[in-house]
Amino acid sequence: MTAYRVEDLATGGVLLYAPSVGAWSSALDDLCAAADCVLLDGTVFDPAETGAVRGGAGRAATGPHLPVSGPQGSLAALARHPGRRRVYIRMDDSNPLLDPASPARARVAAQRVEVLPDGAEFVV
């Protein structure tokens, strides 16, 4: 797991930036619980996609990525942190979350987890 905790010393606001998550851990759970905003690895949506990301033709071997969906996926884990702003980042080009009209995107939106368009700016 790669995660960075950024604190605004003036306001006390905390941003968690976790661009590479292979498995959910208690440490990541604790970091999410203490953050105001969580930017989380959304590289793959379905567990079946992980093989393509790790060794697919033309792709760099980027290591494992925790899928968004499934009982052990990040969306289920994020459900434990409903009071936080939660945003998926770093999606693979085959990830259905990139399509605003996809059922996958609707499922994530129903859990109040965001997928922002390219170039989006936001204030925590």
C-alpha cells in the first residue's frame, strides 16, 4: 500500500491520498477514519480485471490493485466511512467507472463515492 496523509495545519483538515492499494488493512481503515477526504486507488472495478492490469499486453506490471467491487473490495470498505468525502482516482482505461452512464458508476454514486472528471478541482 502507498498512502500519504496531508494535514492543513491552519484548519486541521486531513487529506488521505492512497494511489496504490493492493489490500485493505487496519492501518488504511484507521487513516480513512481520521481523514476529511480520501482519494483512493480505483484502478480496477472488478476482481477479474486485476490480471490484465498486472501483466496485460502493453501495460506496465504495476502490482496488485484492490478492486472496487466485491465483498472484499474497496467500495465495501469505504462504506465504513460514510462521513468522509471519498473519491476514486487512478482508474485503468478499461474501468467502467470512467463511463458516467455505466451501472458501475451508478453503484459507486449510490454509495456517495465520487469519480471526478479529468481536470476537476475541488476544495476539501
